[in-house]
Amino acid sequence: MGREIDLLANYPKTKRDVKARGASKSEADRAIARRFGKEFFDGDRRHGYGGFSYQPRFWQPVVPDLQKHFGLTGDSSLLDVGCAKGFMLHDLAALIPGITVKGIDISSYAIANAIEDMRSHLQVADARALPFADHSFDVVIAINTVHNLERDQCAQALREIERVQRRGSFITVDAYRNDEERELMLAWNLTAKTIMHVDEWQAFFREVGYTGDYYWFMP
């Protein structure tokens, strides 16, 4: 197994009123969000982002850390599993000219509305069955994606990430370390179907044979 490392440390932090969000979200809202359609990305805030557009302040501070950690160069290749509209890949390609980038997302809406220069590099696909040959990419990234699946499906996705990577991978998943964090995580959650204690996640990684790096999302 890889190591716990926060490669998103420079992603801008926003103040979150977690309890208010939890009180305002219904199971109907979560059902709509989990379709990952227009409502989730560009619809009402209670169903997701409330407008998902490119903002350089989000990923531009992060991609240098990914570059350094994985030693990415213009000869490298990287797959983003759950790429949404391709914003992270856009900033990564701008930072590292020549790098081969690909992205997949379950959302046909996100892919159809992706940032223009990335559209030819993205496709609709399922994390549980990545449409690539074994060891196709130097690095595979999956940010806040795997946990949107049921537990057994998470295992499938992690094994797929393991299958297509050559040199490394990095994922983030919803997690908690104590009862207070668990309560906040459950209140915040909109789309995740698998949320576990950090120790449970680490045991799960070992169980399914995931050898990449990882970190946690906690509101």
C-alpha cells in the first residue's frame, strides 16, 4: 500500500456551514445529485455545485505538487478518474507541455460541457471498468470519486486503478477519525455511498490490493 499524503494541501479552503447544509439536504436532493447531470453541476445549490465553471485559483496551486510528487514530465501520461469538466487536466497540461492526459467521468453532461481544450481527451466511462489496457498510464488520479460507489463497487474501481497505472496513483475519499467527524461527514455528504473511518479505509485498501497513495476528504 502507498502512503497517506495530502497532495491537495494547496487547494483553496472555504468556510463550510456543515450543519446548515445537512439540515437543508433531503434524500430527494441526494438522489438528484447522484445522477451527476446538469442539476448536480449547474443547477440549484442544494443538488450540487450550483454552477461548475473553470476557476484557475482552484487547481493551479495544486498541480505543481502533483508534478513534483510523481516526477511528471512532458513524456509522462496521466489519467483522471472522475474528471468532471476537465479543469484539473487543463491546468496540468498547461504546466507540463507535452504531457499525455486523459479523463473519464460517469457524467455525459460533464463531458459534453468540458473545458474546450480538454474535450478530445475526455470520455464517458465507468470507474469500475476503465476502457484502457493494463498499465496504460504512468499515473492515475481519482479525487472524491471512488466513494460515490457502493463498497463492493469501490473495490472494483480501486482494482481498475491498480490495473491501468504503471508508476503510481492517488485518490481521495470521504472519511472520518472520530464520532464528531463522522457526524459532520454524514451531514455534509451529498453523493458518497461509502464513508468509512480512516482505519477502515486503510484496511480496505490492503484487502483489495490498492498500492497507491491516498488522502481523506473531511468537511
